[in-house]
Amino acid sequence: MSKRVAFNVGLIGYGYWGPNLARNFARHQYCRIKRIADIDDRRRQVANASYPDAEIVSDPSQVTKAPDIDIVVIATPVSTHYALTMESIEHGKHVWIEKPMTATSIQAEKIVDLAERKKKVVVVDHTLLFTSAVRKIKMLIDSAELGDIYYYDSVRVNLGLFQHDVNVIWDLAPHDLSIIDHVIAEKPTAIVAHGMDHFGRRLVDVAYVTIYFSNNMIAHLNMNWLSPVKIRRTVIGGQKKMLLWDDLRADDKLRIYDKGVDIINKEGIYDLMVEYRSGDMFAPRIENTEALKEETDYFIKCITDNKKAINDAQAGLRVVKLLEASDTSLNNGRPISL
């Protein structure tokens, strides 16, 4: 059966993540990879070998300004996102932007405004929102099965990959910040960040970020490019139940624990009685689907159905604001009100 092409896709950047994006858009029934741009000749050769029917170019404007391109997919360093996105929207394109959305919140706000005026769908590649695990976590929180959320604790560490234009917070925190923004109803009130630059690059490579919320909830993110092991583990503690999400496990990635603490007497500090609850653990069934495939399908559906995306430019802006605040806290060592 021939593909029903509705959208010509132009991809800018065929480095680490670009091939994954190209593969998922190429397989979509309504998309065709029309053009791929990369400034590196070696990457262009790789792209040409994988997509011989696509036009391979070095100039991004042959994508952003091209009248035969409907969707622009940007997989380039964050410093380039703003200019490429604005030019694409101005020329009538829908846009997919690699995370983080932009280098500043002012840039992100301008993209939000332009996308709304031009009525174009702009999404940020917050891929983890489309994992079966995060979808299940949101369902558990929305249904109050966990009860009131007390804390969100994440460890996201590995050896490398060192980025040349952003620190470890801007590289790794968008994953958790986008998840928190999506699954936690309460909004953050303050953020504090600590980190160290061990190689004189003026980019911290080990960092700890704490986020405070108005309902006494707290989130803590541990990010590290210097870990001897790779860990992707999140614990969410609730009033009723707690969960552990270990994204690197082959099975049972998500485990729910019927454990907690009950206060049975609040009459005076000396009469405080604490009862520990320890029940069963169960691992809910998690669909084995590729998150990036789910995300590309969702993006195209948002375009065809004129639907607001959960990972739209507004969501990207909220994440960038938290990243900016973490940088401010790194500089002065104090919590930053949000």
C-alpha cells in the first residue's frame, strides 16, 4: 500500500538524535522526509546513505524557508533553536524543537506569541512524556491512588555525554522538569541549585536541584556527567502509596508500593504517634512501545485535528523558566522565587 503523504518534513541536524527523528517521521503514513540539512559533510553523507530519496543540503534556510516543506524538525544545539524556529514559523511551518526549547525564556515567549499568531503547532521534544511509564504515573496521580504527593526524587546520572553549549542541568533536567510539569498539578514556588565545574569549562558537570511547592511537596533532581554507572531512577512518595520507576530495567520498570506513614495522634509534640504501613508491591503492566513513535504520531494528530499539545511551546517555556532560575541560583547560592 502506498503512503498517503500529507506533510513534507525537513530535518535540521543529523547528529546524535537526528537519525531517530528521521526514522520516526519517515515511517509515519502521512509524512515524507523531503530534505535534511546539516553543516557537517560527514553527517550529510550518512543522511544520504539512509535517505537517498531526500535532498541533502548544508544550508538550514533551504528547510526553514522552503515552500515545499510543511514541518520543520530541529535537532541542533540549543543556541540555534530560536532563530531556526522563528524563521520556520514565519514561513508557515509547523515546528518540532529538540529540548530544551530555547536558551532564554524571552526567546521562548516570542516563539509562543508567533506560533499563536500564525496558528502553527510548535512542540518541544519532551519524549519521556510519551513513555508508557509516565502515562501510567499520571493516571495513578490523577486518580489519587497515590494520595497527596509528598516528594519527587530523581537520579539521572552517567559518564558523559559532555555538552559543549549547556551545563548538566540544561542537558538532563528538562526530562524531569517536563514530567513534573505534566503530572503534578501544583506549581513550583521556589528553586535552588548547587553544582560544580570540575574542568574549568564554566559549565557545571555535577548538580543538585531542589524545587519547592506551595502544598509542602518537594522535588529533588540529581544530575551527573561523572558517574561510573548510568542510572535513570525516580521515586515518587504519596500519602497512600509510593512508586519506583527504573527506566533502565528490562521489565517491571514501574513498581507500586503500598507503604507509608500514618499519624495516629496529633495531640502535642510528645504524644505524636507514627504508624508505619507496609503492604504489597505490584508491578503494573507497561506497554512496550517506542516513546518517540508515540510522540511523532501525537504531533501529527495535533496538526491534523488542530489540537493543543501537552508538550507545546507553553510547556517548553515553563521548563526554560525553571532552567533559568536554576542558573540564577547557581550564581548566587540562594533559592529563587518563582
